Amino acid sequence: MAEVRLTDIRKRFGALEIIKGVDLSIEAGEFVVFVGPSGCGKSTLLRMIAGLEDISSGELTIGGTVMNDVDPSKRGIAMVFQSYALYPHMTVRENMGFALKFAGMAKGEVDARVNDAARILELEPLLDRKPKALSGGQRQRVAIGRAIVRNPLVFLFDEPLSNLDAELRVHMRVEIAKLHKELKSTIIYVTHDQVEAMTLADKIVVLRSGVVEQVGAPLKLYDDPSNTFVAGFIGSPR
Ligand code: ADP
Ligand code: MG
């Protein structure tokens, strides 16, 4: 059974159809990357899966349950954004545990989950610092930590590295790959960076103007693109 399944998913803003019938099946443990040019609908698609945007028509299931009208907090997902607003007055530990505490989880369990996430992300020495005493990469790791502690079925990442400089981006790419290996989690990851897509994905979904152009393993798309758009987007660095 697919962990996440999209069936003829559409999104309209007024009269304009932005997502035009997307069918997609994502297996448990798969690292799936959405790529495509700016404005093609990557974020909108992700936000519909997260429940931050209504689905105009079609069906979304996560873990076998139809989620179209389910509250974002009850979908079993955790989302990491490009701009990772941390609470400036809280320590790293408090930032990571806040949502769990807010949801009424016992302190012992919150601490255990934060410690686990901090170990995975190598944030242990930084747990008592405030965000202003962290580097950009460290802050982004805290933002990822906030997602990990929620123990989601599916992680959603929307261009999480695009605010970082090139060197740090490469480093964080390695970190995210490690995270996927260690947690064996299902990840849907949006980027417009072909290299990021090629190195991270088990499966790449190429989008153009709200339509899926091709789905496949990175090398399959590279070697056997189904049209010139995919070839141009995956094949040639730019
Ligand atoms: P991407 O993430 O691939 O760059 P988006 O999903 O952000 O693309 O946007 C896809 C298209 O939908 C764009 O043309 C954008 O202008 C449009 N769009 C996104 N959100 C809204 C909205 N709330 N109202 C109207 N149009 C929107
Ligand atoms: Mg976007």
C-alpha cells in the first residue's frame, strides 16, 4: 500500500487551474523529489498534502486514510520550510520541544524525543543556545529537528536549503541523506536544484505548469527522458 497517494489532484485559484490532475504513488521509506521551474506548482502541491491549501478536486491518502478534509495536525506529516523561523527567546531544546509540550506530551517523553533528534542531527552541544548564537546551517538543523521530534509518517521539505550559501547547501544535502538513511522515513522534498534532486532522490517527479511530465529514478530520467523538457531540465546543468 502506498504511504501517500494522489489521485487526479487539482487546484484552482479562482478560474485558473494551477495543478491539473496529478496522479502519484509514494511508498513508505521513499525519498521523492519534486522538481520543476519556478511557478510550476511544487509548493502548492506540497501545501495540499500538508493541508495548508484546500484540494479543489481529487483524492489524497496518507497511510491509507483519505486526508482531503483532515486537519493538518492530524495528517501524520511534518513540514520544513525554506524560512525556518525559530523562536528567538527559546533555547534550541525549547524550540524543538515546543510543539510537543503545547500538545500536552509529558516532559519525560518530550525530553527523550528532543535528545534523540539532537543526536541524529549532532545538535547535542547546542541544546542550551538561543538561535542568535547559531549559524545558518545549525538553525536549519534545529528546524529539521522540530520536524523529527513529531515522529511523522511523512516529512515534507519545501526548498529547505535555498537560503543557505553554496558550501553549506552541499553539507546539508549530505546531512539530509544521512537522516533519511537513519530514520528510514518517507520524504517528499521540493527543490528547483537539479543536483540536489539527482543526489537525494529515490524517485524524481518532474513538474511543468501543474502537470507531471515524468516520474522515475534519477538515472532513468537522465538516461531516458520522455521528452525534451525533462531532458533539458535534468540533463543540462544551468
Ligand atoms: P513553485 O513552488 O513551483 O514555484 P507555486 O506552487 O508557488 O510554484 O505556484 C504555482 C502557481 O500558482 C504560480 O503561478 C503562483 O503564482 C500560483 N499561486 C500560488 N499560490 C497562489 C494563491 N494563493 N493565489 C493565486 N495564485 C497562486
Ligand atoms: Mg515554491
